[in-house]
Amino acid sequence: MAETQQSTNLEKPPPGVVERYFKKHFRIDLKGKKYEDQVVLTHSNRVCVVCIAESHPICSEKKEVIKVDFEVKGSNRMDNKMSGKAKRGAQWLGPTAVLCEVTCSDESKYTLYCCVKGQLVEVNENLITKPCLLTEKPLGAGYLAVMLPGLKHFDKEIAQLMCEEKYKKALEERSTNVS
Amino acid sequence: MAAPMPMDICGVGVGAGSFTYDEQTDLKLKEFDLFTSSHEESRQVALHLHSVGCCPRCILRLLGESHPSSYRATPQDLERIFLPKEKWSSSSDTHTNPCSTCLGILQQYADKSFFKKLAGKVKQENFEFHDHQCSLILPVSLIVRQKAAFVDLKRKFGDIYVGKEERISSVKDVWKWACGPPVADLLQSKFQNRASFDILMTFTYADSDKECTFLLDIYPDTFYRRKQRKFGFETFTRANVANALAYTDNSKFEDCSPCPPPLPTVECECTVTCNHEAVFIAGRYQKYSRVLSQTPWVIDGKRAMEGSVQELVCDQILQTFRPTEHRLSSSGREDVDVRMLGLGRPFVVELINPHCTRFSVEEIAALQKRINASTSDVQVRDLQTVSRVETEKLKEGEIDKTKKYSAFCWCERELTDADLEKLSAIKDLTLHQKTPLRVLHRRTAATRDRVVHSMRAEKLSPNRFKLQLTTQAGTYIKEFVHGDFGRTSPNMSELLGAECDITDLDVEAVDVDWPPYIDPVPAEDSEDTAKSQAVTSDTVNAEPVPDATDCRQTQDPCGVTATSDTVNAAPVPDVTDRRQTQDPCDVNTAPDKTIDCDVVAANTNSTTPLCGSE
Ligand SMILES: [Zn+2]
């Protein structure tokens, strides 16, 4: 029996970290800008990993990212001194707060947002030295930031995002509109 | 208020003065060691004390007797020795007033009928004990009454009592001297000054605070503030009252508090409780299930998962020792989905107020057998009773000790021999681990350095390999393999330049050399042991994906319950390593897995014979 198992499905990749531990929630056409979509990976412990969605022009148009800047409008998202388990001192940000600005090699610029209301626990500083991670591993090492919504507000905050099913429908509609 | 003093008594023997004394009392008086060697003086004091409501035992102790054996005499005997016939209580006097100095603690709480009640209460608690100690908590105002009695004696019989206050035997001591032996006889147990089984008598006296109130007037600063802080504070404690009285000279005391002490208007009450010192039982446990949390896992009052390591280890122990409470501590802990193999993880169970405690080595061995027969998910070895001091060794291993793991890994491309060599050559690799996302909600966000001392990679199939690691305690193994969004660096993906993931994790060794080994340590070296165990697990086609959690070894009490990663884990029957209780060939009869994603075999080259590992 073990032998059959071996030959049939053993080398199929196991479900990855995102599939195992997270649910995907989306915000699309952020700030009314077409196709500027982001995804929030929510863990059952209410930790939210904010990422760029693969339908975002940066990814879908396979742009080359040359700069990710967390310094926005005079406030630096990396300037986030916090302490203790309660993360005292972390910046509290709303869903439309700017997270970072992305510059591509074609000189196009995009703004990415927090997407959920909560404490900004960390930004992915690796993106500063390796901006290419953003498009290479958008739902992995290219994540943007970690947000932690308040204990009581988690469900409410997540309810304001688009579930994966609706997101897929929205993508389908986009392609029919185009064609 | 004192009775007229019969100062004229001078004669000894029959018919002296206005009172008649028993003929033989002189002989008996000689056997005591009192503050005064004069029998006349002793009789005068005794008569006075009797007149102010002192019980016979208090008369004896206020006369200065401090030999325990003297208190074996019954109150009736003592009356006959110290008091004239006219004052002897008749046998019809069943109820006497409580003594003004001991509040009856050396009277009705020191007689046969009380002993019977006491023994009955202790037996009802159903403890098994062979020796015992008695503790008494006495009303605070007893200190005031003792002082009042002394001040009165000093006033009336000055010479005898100069410098004697400290030499008067305490109510507590006299109770133990008088009552210890008969109570021990009834309990058929040895009475000791210190024993692990304690019979606690708490005496409460309704007027206690009232009788101390005068201290508020003399020492407002000392007592007033305590009075304000009512919650959790007694205004008067034994310590502060005794201390205040030590600073109060006798004439001042006399002005404020009646001397001699008045007859009590209410009686003392006594509550009896029994307590056995905690007993500690230590051992090591192995855990063969990937769906078993360490502590009972309850979400919103409902069981999220059947059983727990704690329950499987403790249930039989509790039935044997019958404690009122217990606590399991271990040298670290493993996640719900992580197995604990090798020689197991050291643990201690603290048994609070155990009702049975004396067990032979053979009986403890039998207990271990019962635990191991009760479950195949957990097995216990090296079970033994240990002292409280020894249990501290359990925690010593928490920091700066190494841990050994087997991680079953997947890589997106086929592994080459060069990859394996590269991994196996790595020594003392320092990882920078950000607090894993799965625990970030309840732990401080930080980047911590942890060292992987050594690794050995073994290819199991083109994309799968088993990684044996020795790491510093506190290393997050799962994050080291899958990278946690690049938040642990370096990680396996970076080392191999290809995406990696972990499907299963086993703890192979917790390097804590305590408790002492009792069960034979397997003759093979630990690596061979690990290998044979892994072979058994290899045959399991569908291990639940390690859905979660904390492979870090911590003592965080909410470690398992708070890590909610595992909520998605379908309860998969454990079919893994049951080599101790079940033929490993049975694994093929494992029920189908109900996990919604494709689960992954940890291992593939399962051509090794299944049976016969160990
Ligand atoms: Zn008394």
C-alpha cells in the first residue's frame, strides 16, 4: 500500500504555509484606482499579513520593482517602537492609511495601503534592500507588513474585506469586460 | 473581685487552715518543678487562680511547670493536688465555665470527648498516614488574657513571679503535651513535632477583637492604619498584639485591661482541617500522537480536542495519591502535532494535599504500568517520587540546553547529493528569528538569535528529506524550515535556494539529566533509536499536516490553547508510533484521513521491515 501511495501522489507539493494557516481577504481597486488590489492573509490568532495581490498591475504586468519606500508623507512606517506583548507604542493605522510607495523601472509609482485597521506590528524591511521580493514572492518573503487588529474588532475588520470567492468573481467580470 | 484570700493557710496535710487538703498531695507536689518550692505558696497561688476562673492545667502552667510529662495528669488529678477538698469539682459538674486564661482550650478542647470528635473528623477525611503533627491557631486575645493573668499574679505574689513571664508554658505547648499522646493513640499514628501530615485546629473566639480594642487607644498609630485597610488585613494579629504588649508596662496595662482576666461570656469554637504536605512525582513521557495537546484544550467551555498529555499522565497518579489539587510541569512542552520520542521529556507532578503517600518502589512501578496500559498516545518511564528541592532541576534545563529534533521536509526541487552534504556540513549556524506569526499575538515582537548546532539531512524521495537537528533551546524549528515569510533567516529555503516546507516534526531528545533513569536506557545509540522510530512513522501514509504551532519549548501556560492554528486540524487518529503497545504492522488499518487538503507522507523509502524495530 505504501508503494502505491509513493508512485501516485507523494511528490505532489504539500499545501503551503499560506494555505495551511491563513485565509485570504481582499481589497480591490483601492482608492478607485483600477486593478490596484491587495490581499490580507488572516491567521486565526488575528495576525494579518498585508500583501500585494497578484492581480495588481505591478504583478500582472510583471513590472520590475526598483524601490519600496516606507517613508510616507513625513511619517516613517518603520519608525515603530513598541514594547511588550501588548505592543505598546505601535502605530495604530486605518485601512486607507498609506503603507508604502513602490517605484517600478518604467517610472510608474504605486501606493500600497494598510487594508485593515489595527496596530502596525512590523513592515518588511527586506523590501528596502531587495525590492524584487515584492513580485517574486508576493505572498511569502515579499509581504508588506504585519497588522494586528484589536481583539474585539478583528471579526468586524475582516468582514469589511472581500472574501476570496467574491474576489475571483470580480476578476472574472474584469476579464469579460475587457473582452 | 478576687475571692477573699485565705492568707492564713499555713499547715500542710489534713485540715490545715480553713481548708482541707488531701493527705498525699505533698508527695505529689514534690514531683513538680514550680516557680516556688514552697508548697504553701503554690497552694495559695492555685487557690487564687481557681477563684478567678482558671482551669487546673492553667493553674499548673501559671505555677511554672514546664515538664511535658507533668501534663499527663488529668485535670481532676491536678485539682486534687493543688486545691482543697472544698474546691474539688463534683462528678456531677459536667459543664464548667470556660477557663479565663485558656478560654477552654485546655479544658473542653482537651478532654476525651473532644479527642473522639477530633479523631472522628480526621478519619472522615480519609487520609492514609503513619505520623502526624498538630497545629493550633489560637484567638489573638488569648495573649491579652495571659498577660492579664500574669499582671494579676505579680501584683499579688510579686516575689514568686519576678522575671518569670517568659517562662510560663504556652497554651499551645501544654495542649500538645496533654493531648498529643491520647490523640495519637486514637489515631494509631505517631505524634511528632514535625510531620508531613498536619491536623490543624483553628480556634475562633467571638470576643477576641473586642478584648484587644484597648490597644487602639494606647497605640493608635500601630493599629489604626490596619483598621482602615480592612480588606485582607486583620486589625489585630498575634504578632502585632504580642509586640504591643511587650512595650506596655504592667501598670499601664492594668489601667486599660481587666486583671485578672474576666470570665469569658462566649465559648471558643474549633474547626479541624487536615492537610498533607505536597508530594512530587517525576518521570519522563513520550508522546506518540499528533493530535494531543499538553493541557486540556477548551474553547468557550467546550473540549476542542479529546484528552491531553496532562490527563493521560496524571489520571492514574491522581487515583493512586488522591490529592485535592495537582500541577504538571515539564521541561518545556511540544505542540499538539509534534511527537515526543527518544527517552521522553522530564516532568514533575505536584500533588497537593495527597490522601495516600506511602508507596514502595514496586508500587510506583506498578502505577507506571497502569498509566502505560491506559493509553498508547503517551508512555511514561522513570516514574519516581522526588523531593521538592530536587524538582528545581527540571527548570535548569530550560535555558542553554540543546534539543534534538527530526523534521520531515519538502523541497520544491529534487535534492542533490551536494545539497545533502551542504546541509550536513553546517555547524553552529546562527538564526535570526522574528517572533513567529503564529505566536505574535501573545508574545513580544522581537528578533532573537538562536543557534542550530548541527544538522544531518537524509533524502527520502526526490523532494523529501529528513532533517535531524541539534539546536539551542528556544529555536523555532518549523519557522526555520518554512521561513515564516522570510522572517526567520537564514532558513531552509535560503540555504537550498528553493522553497522548503515542513510536514512533520518530532522531538528526539530533551537534554535534561533528571530525573534519574530507572527504566533501562536502550542499548543502541540515540540516533539508531531515532531511526527505527522514524521508520515506523514512515509507513504512515497520511500524517496530518503539521497545522501549527509552537515547537518552541516554553513554559507559557497558555502556549497550546492560545495558539489557535490547530483549530483546522481534523482529528486524525494517531497511527504512528505505537511500538510499545501495538504491532506496527497494524498501521495499514488506519482509518481514512479526513483532512481537506492533500496530506503528505512524511517519508517514502519504507522498504525497511516494519516489525522488529526494537
Ligand atoms: Zn485554662
